[in-house]
Amino acid sequence: MKFVFDLDGTICFHGKPVSENLLTSIEDLKAKGHEVIFASARPIRDLLPILHERFHHYPMVGGNGSMVAANGKIISTICFSEETMAATGRLLEAFNITYLIDSEWDYAYTGPTDHPILNNLDPLKRAKNVELHKLSSIIKILILTSDDRKEVLKRLSKMKVVVHIHGDEGIFDISPEGIDKWSGLQQLGVKEREYIAFGNDSNDRTMFQHAGHTVMIGDNQQLKPFASEQLFIEQDIERKIINRLDKLASPHMLQI
């Protein structure tokens, strides 16, 4: 069986790396013959620092599906078209939008200096924060603030993009048309109903829709209709996840 894990809010919390206890439990999955894939909204650049280096060769989906890595190398990158970026640029200016925009490696950030997203942004300081026009191959756009959030979303709905709204955070991210975590998993050869998914947010929806079994961490109303089971975030959430992994890894679960 394949196990697919979102990261932030699912197996790592408050911007901290995945704990050694959870990493050991994930290694136990491998020892029992299962496959493990990480699938995050983070670009690969920001995904690696929250995993111990012994996991860096695992298959990964980054940027909500716009980047795919295997055996320690990026094997696929899907970017916005020039036409879409031109339209997005006009939108950014018209509504005084602040943002985090990622290319394959470097990024452009115009948000507040104390925004929580900075806790997750390039923690190893390997990339550069540059002006937007200096970026090429843009893979993801995160909208932080704007003059009219509702109107921005309305206009985005008419563009060839995928939008994920993070209700609790008041922000939303944008991916190229047809790109999501499920499309990224398909590039890794993952088949429908042949994996177990762990996630917590709206950008995990397509990953949940095509899974054989799903575990939602927390209580996201957009994701809840697609969850097979739910683990509430409490002080002992890591222990609960480890217990579920132990049971889901048992031989009878291979029939999912």
C-alpha cells in the first residue's frame, strides 16, 4: 500500500520539522513493505528542511502538484503560462495585492514583515527574494492581502488557474490550470484507490477524492466530506497518528 502525507498541519505543526517519533513510525511503514510519498503546498525548496535528510530521497509532490521529485531529484515542474502571468500581474496591481510567488527556486515576497508564512519560507536561506519580474518559471502564487478579496476571487474564477482557499488563515494560493496534488501523484505512477492519504486542508481535496482511505487531521469543512476518518488536533495528536499508522499498516488493510 502507498501512504501519502501532507506536511503542515498534518504531520508537522507550528512550522517545526516532523518529529523523530513520527519519522520513525513512517520508517516502520517502509520496513513493512509499504511505500511513502510526501505531498505539500510547499515548493521542494521549503519541503526538504522539515524532513530529516534521510527522507530526502523519498518521492515528493511540492507546490500543490506543480513540482514532483523522486530519488532526490526534481523530475517535473509545471509553470504558469505567460498569458496567465500577464493577467495575474494586472490583478496584483489593480487590487494592491501582497503575495508570495514561487519560481522553481527563488521567490518574490511583498507581504508584511511579521506574517506567519515567513516561518516556513526558505528556512535554510538557500534561495533569493527578488522582484517579481526577475522570476521565471513561476509555479505557485500565494495571495496574502488585497483591497477586495471577494472581487479578486471572482476574477480568478474566470482565469485558467486552480485556487485553494485557506479559510482559517485568510489567504489563498493559485496553481496552474489542471495542477493539484492528485495530478502530481499521478506523475509518480500512483493509481486511483491504491493509496491511503493523510491531510488537513482544502488543497488535499483531490488527493482525498482519489484515495482508497483518507484520514483528516483537524476539522476542515471543505475536506470533511471526503474523509474516511478524522483525528482531532489535541495535545496527543502525534500519538494518535502513530497508532493509526500502526493499524492501517496491518496486512488486512492492503485490501483497500
